[in-house]
Amino acid sequence: MLPCVMSRKPLPPDKALLVQFAAEVDATLRVFSGRIEHLESGLRTRFGSREEFFASLAKMLGKPNRAAATSGKVGAEPDQT
């Protein structure tokens, strides 16, 4: 039996991320590329490998901010919406 969702701590909005995989990614995961978007800040980061994905994820779960979006590190892109 699954634990009651209500008994868990709330999910903080600063930890909300969207992961979008490239069209070439399939169940085999031989190709592993796409982007991660931090929903609260709008920071977007592209990744081309598992290593880049986890590096981007770790960065975004830290303290994402718009200044980092212009740094060019780990493929960061400013919000373009």
C-alpha cells in the first residue's frame, strides 16, 4: 500500500523543474539529450549527455537565478518566452 500523500512535506516551488527530451531519445536511452527548465526562475539549460543532465540538475537544485542564465555555463539560456 502506498503511503498517504498528505503525510508528506509540501513540494517547494523552487524545486519545480520541467525536463524535455529531444525527439531522438527513446526507451533505449542511447541518445540522452534535451533541456531542463527551472519553473520559478525561467532558467533553461540544455544537456547532451547523462553527465550534463545531472550537472545541470544539481546546478538548478542549488540556487538558480537569472544571472546564471547569462553565464554560459552548462548550456544555460535566458528565458525567451
